[in-house]
Amino acid sequence: MTSPVLPSHGRVRPLGLTQVSLTGGFWGGRQTVNATATLAHCESWMERLGWLANFDRVADGSTGPDRPGWSFSDSEVYKLLEALSWESARSGDPEAESAIKRLTARVARAQDPDGYLNTCFGHPGRPPRYSDLEMGHELYNTGHLLQAAVARLRTAGDDDLVRVARRAADHVCRTFGPGGIDGVCGHPEIEVGLAEFGRALGEPRYVEQARLFIERRGHGRLKDIPLGRAYFQDDIPVREADVWRGHAVRALYLAAASVDVAVETRDSGLLDAVRRQWERSVSRRTYVTGGMGSRHQDEGFGEDWELPPDRAYCETCAGVASIMVSWRLYLATGDVRYTDLIERTLYNVVATSPSADGRAFFYANPLHQRAAGRPADPDEVSPRAEAGVRAAWFDVSCCPTNVARTLAGLHTYLATVDDDGLQLLQYAAGEIRAELPGGRPVALDVETAYPDDGTVRVRVVAGPDEPWTLSLRVPGWADGATLTEGGRTTTVAPGLTRVRRAFAAGDEIVLELPVTPRFTWPDPRIDAVRGCVAVERGPEVLCVESADLPSPGVLDALTIDAGSAPRAVPGGAVVRGRARGVPDQAWSYRDRPLSGDGGDWFDVPLRPYHAWARRGPSSMRIFLPIADPHPPTQEGA
């Protein structure tokens, strides 16, 4: 089975890479750009900056103190290898296959005889092995190597990359197993790599080592740092934590691995702990975009309700990691709330990061950009993760390769099967050619212009003669959705709607999702956006950009009429707004509210957030202040 995540058991089972295909539309177009532009773009930057040459220098014995790149630059090579493996299997692209072999050869030459593989530690002129577990990322890098090997093993069999990864995994088990170093990596990732590699090879030792790392976490094994041990989740054991905290990507990779280990070892207590953490973190520490991480200082989670839009970090990698956790929880439980969050995060974080040409990226994804950023130089590395513009490459460039590997295997998140039938979870134009239990083939074609249009037409191409169940996810926002099948139309509630019968070739089921723009009101405990409202259309969060306003300063003074529903227009929506002129003064505070009605009303265009800044640098906001038609007098203030 060619799937990034393949538990040995669970409520539902994922479909393989070749069982689902995208045939165009929103995601099909992005997957094509990823294949034709992003993958080569990533390799060229890593070559240019010497990150690939680091492997050559280890092999040649020419390492020294002048190594380019951060300690985790090896991981970018491995994430690219993972993306290339999925892409090669998906499309049969000979360039992807050639790149895999080219990169694998360079990586393999750098591996030590005992399996250790790292270009930053353990060589002449470099620090000793495992001398900085807090920030050195050695095991983190190995984890990404193992995930790349999973992709290669499941798509091409046991090749050179898989053999390199097996030696590296054996080294980790010898070094950190019982009787070895009683430690963990400051950045979780080795755990998820070991768990999935163990599944792919049928090697329980690797799953057991992942379990051991998870059980060690949270007991203060890592040195304390100014940001505290919560930064790398070494403050509270995984089983005892009630919410995600600290560095967001670290927390989410650890949660994903915990689900993997819980499923493989049938540890219901560990699975319940992650479900509990998901509940509170999603309800109190997640942005309307699905983004996670509200603090720049540690790229991490804030406290409950601490969700400032202008200081939102919402790292792209955290969005990818959130999808990893939710997908694993869905496979384990069959609860489609997890796939609701996946949809939200895909459209409003993952789709937001890359430029239209796939050669520039957002690292951070704020919900309010107060000042337009400077145009990024396509030939320069950006030192700033939060510059407000997409950059071709970053000093810390973890996000481009994370987007690349996600898009390369994106179609494997669209559908699942269980003992009774097939579940269609994400909507995109495509084809499904799968098997139900017992080897019963089923073939579906999906026609849709989603999310621009809410019509999803599912045509049965082939299926078993006996009854089976086709289930379609109705998103949580889709009140008033309808389903038409067999000439009858019914209203369906959010959740899974099921059609069970014997389908004939040519039968059609049509789901109509209401993608009319709607207001979304924040919880009043989110202080930063109290008195504001957002607008959504289907799964897309919309925003206002300065480029669509009479002048850039209008965005700062804009208020909208929340009593008039947003109107749909091609490509977005329109709300009724006005901009009150605010006189400058020596002190930013007044002894009475501003008087006046705020000026004339005008139409305010809103566009999908994932498309912001594609016309050039701009200021932007998602949450819009609500106009008060009757401002209080001084006496009533």
C-alpha cells in the first residue's frame, strides 16, 4: 500500500497513492506546480547554499568548522527525498526518479560504518555526536530520513535509501535503547519516523524505540533553557498533558508519533491523551485559519484564548504537522471532526504558503499585516520568517520542503475505506479506483469546482453487485447542505452522510454545499479580536487587502456593517464598510470616543486569504472591526 500513514489497524483505512488521482481544479493545479517547479526549486537552493555538499565533505573527510547551514539542514534534503518519492510514484516523472537516485548516492556516501549519519556532528572539526540533544537536531534529522525511506519503500521497494535508513534506525536503537543514552531529542520527529518505518518494514523494534522516546519525554531529561522545558515538551509527560504547549511544530510532531505508537501498541490511554490535547488546543489555541502558534519568541502556542491576529506566527510547518496529527486521529477513530480541521488547514495555511509559481513561500502566516512588506529578492535568502511577503528561500527553510512533501501526497487524504464502504472526505476533481474488503473493486469519478462552487458530483463507474455504503463528509460549517440521489433531494446535517445500496455504473450522487459567504464571530474571550468579525466562504477564510481599498490607510480605519450579510462576487465577497478619519495627535488616547458617523458606506472587497500578497506586498486583515452606528456620548461612556 502506497500511503504516507498506514496503521496496522484502525476504524478506517487510507487509500494508496495510486488509488486516488487529482484531475485538475484547486488542488490538482497546485500538485502540478509542486511537481514541475517546487521540487527542482528546493534542490537548486540546497545545492547553491552548500547543504548538499555537506554530505560530500563528510564522505571526503574534508569537514571543518565552516559548515554551511543550520544543524537541521540535512532534514531538508530528506524531506525533499520524501516529496520526490511520492511524486515519482504518483506521476512516473523520470526527473523525480533521477533526482532520488542522485541525492541518495550523496547521502549514502556520508554514512558512517555503524549507521550514524549526520553532517553537523561527529566528524573532524565538528562537535562530538549527541553533544547537544537540546538544539542539535541529530535525531530529528534521522526521523526525516526514515520518513523519506518509508515513501521510497512503499513506492519502489527496498533500495539504497531504505538500506541507509535501516542502518541509521538500527544505530539509534543501539545508542538510545535500554542500557544506552537515556535521552530524547529537543525536536521531536525521530518518534514519528521510527513508528512509520517500523510499520513499513514490519519491524517492532523501531516502534518500541519510538515508544521509549515518548515515555521519556516530559521528565526533565533535557537541560532547562530561558524559554523553559515546555519549549520542547519536556516539562509534562505526554500522558498527563491536557493541551499542546511550547514550540508548535515540536508539540505536533510529538502528538502525531504518540497516536502512531498508541495505535500500534493498542494503548488506549495514550490515544485518549492526544485526543484530549486536540480538543482543548483546537477549541482555545487555534486560529480561524486552522493555524497554530501565536508567539514569535518560541514559534509556539500561547495560553488559552491568546490569539492575536497581527502577531500570529502560524508557521506553515505547524499547519503541516497539525494535518499529520488530525489524519492519524481520524484513521484511529473515524471521527470526521478531525478531517474538518484538515480541510480548514489545507485551504488556509498549506495553500497560503506557496506563490502561484511554486517558487516562493510564506514561513509565518499572520492574520493581520499592518504594513506591506518589501518585495523579496528571488535570488537572496530571507533572514526573516515574518516579513509579510513570500520569499524564495529562508535562512531556516523548513517550510518549502514540508509543503512539497505534503502536496506530492495530498490525494491520499481524500478518501478512506472501512468494512462497509468508502468515505469521501475532501472534495476535489479526481478519480478513485479502490478495493473494499474482500477484494471488491469500486471506481468513482468526482466532478467539482470546489471551493468556488459547492456542487460535488460523484459518479459510480464500477462497484460490487451487493449493497455497500458511500459516505460523504458534510463540513461543520455547511448548514443547509443537500444530497440528491435516486431522484430524491434531502437536507443533510454536518458529519458523515451515508448512502447504502447496490450502485449501478452511471449512478450519480450530488452533494450541494452552501458556499455563500458568511460571518464568523470569535469567542469573546479572544481579547485581540473582540468587537470584530471574520468572513468565510465554504472552507476558505477571506481577507481585506490594501490593494483593494481607495488608499492603504483606509485599512487601519475600516469598520464594517455586520447587520448586512456579505454578498458573493466572483472570486470572493463584498461587505459594507466605511472608514472613519482619525486626526493625529500627540497622545494616542482620548477622554471621550470619536464623534461622527464614520463617513460614507462603500463596498469592501474580500478575497481568499490563501491568495493574499500575490499581487505584490500589501497590508491585510482577516478580522474586521464592527461599525457602531450609535457611538456613546461622553455621559454614557
